Amino acid sequence: MRQLAILGVAALTAVALVGVSCSSDKNNGGTTTVATGGAVSNGGAAATGGATSTSPVSHTGGINAGGSGGGGGMAATTGGAEAVIPLTDGLALDGNYLQIGTLKGVSWTTWDTKLSGATGSTITQVPGKMCVYGTAAKVLCNDGSTTDCAYSTYWGVDLGWNLNQPKDADGGVGDPQAADLSAFTSLSLDFDGATTPPLPLRVQLTVMDSTTGTEAYYCSRIATAALPQTIPLANLKTNCWPGGSPQVPFDPATMQPTNLAIQVFTDIGKEYPYNFCLKTLTFDTAAP
């Protein structure tokens, strides 16, 4: 198997859980921007928990602003040697901009909506690394039910990356575009911290339907007990949880995603504190 590129991330940083707030802005270079948040889910299976998040269509800003207590936050940058933060394998994360081979774009975070009087999920992105920490909220149900539950409200959190978002001449970025993954058959990934405790994680690709303007989400469970892990792209499906329907497989030959996300998804049993880094990520091609 040949691999396109590898993303390395520094060791997990131990930090306290701090909630953050966010808003949306465009990264025009040199301006502090923050990520879009408050996405809505398309629902999940009550017995298995969790839903695929409908992350915002356009992620053009930077990463999270710091929350109360001084958590997280990093300014967007215009490039240059002083803005490049080396990662452990020699690749570089330029501010919140990441390039792996021909795939490149802004990294971002988003999480479920916090309701008045109820606590939703929290997330903070660690500056200079593909690392996040916080708590994925427990899904609330009505009157002790295990079927009438608010998965569309409490869907979890995403650590995401736009796959085709080139920089312009002044170092800013435009809207994310569709990425061609037709040369690849699988993706491989590894994490620091995702198995202590084991986390409910999914990988998800977002595909825009140019005719209807709607998004489709193709996901697969990440077996955190068996990391590192390789997932065939065809294993990503719509409504990927057990019992989800319809389950349409992702086809890299005909479908072009705008972003990839790692999702900490939720269930009705408990909340999930998390603290992990995306350690490696590769896009793989079949052996010649």
C-alpha cells in the first residue's frame, strides 16, 4: 500500500475541561477568526446512540476563541516562518491551516447547540496541534423514554479539516471546495489519548449535492481499541450507526467531499469527557 502523506501531532497535552463559545468569520489573513459552531444533527438510532453531525457548509475561519478560564484559542496567521509550527514528523501546521499532499485547508471545531437551562457538549482545540478536549453531552430523553430522545440536539463534537481550500495570493483562504479522492481507496489514522477511556469516535466525509444544495454525511465507527486503523473509503456510509437507514456507501470515483471530521458522538447512557490528539492521518492508494 502506498500512502499519500502523514500528519504527525505532538504528544497529548493534559489540560482541564473548559467550555468555549464560538462564532463565524472568514480568514482573510492576519485577522483573528473563530470556528463555526452549533451544527444540527440528522438523527441517530436510539438503541445505539449518536448521530452524524451536519457540520456547517462553509468553514472558512480559524479555530476556537478562548473560553472562560483561559481555555484554547489561536489567531489565524498570514504564513511566514514565524507562523509555522512544526509537528513531530516534520510536517507543519501553519496557524490552523493544514496540508497533506494535495489536500489542504483550514482545521476547525464545531459542537452541538447549548440549550437554555441545559448543558450541551463543550470543546476546545489546543493551539498548534490537532488536539481537542471537553465533554460530549449525554443525550436527554423525554419521560424516561429510550426512543423519544434528542439526538438532533445532543449529537456531540467535531474536529474537522477542509480538504480543498487553497490559499490566495495574500495568504487568506476562500470557501471550501470539493476534493477529488478518486485516487484513494482508504484512509488510515491514529490518536493519542482516544483509548483512555475508550471514546465513541467516527470519521465522517461531507459531500455537497450541487443540484439540491444539501449535504450528505458518510461515516464509519473508529475502533479505538484497535488503533492505528485503516478504513476503506467504501466503508463510510450514510446513517452509519446500527439500524440506520438508508446506508449508502461513499464512492470516491463519483463523490467529492468538502471536509473530513472526527466526531465524538453521544448516547443516552452517559456523557463522555475526552482529551485526544489526531496523531497520524494518511490517504492510501492500492498497491500498483
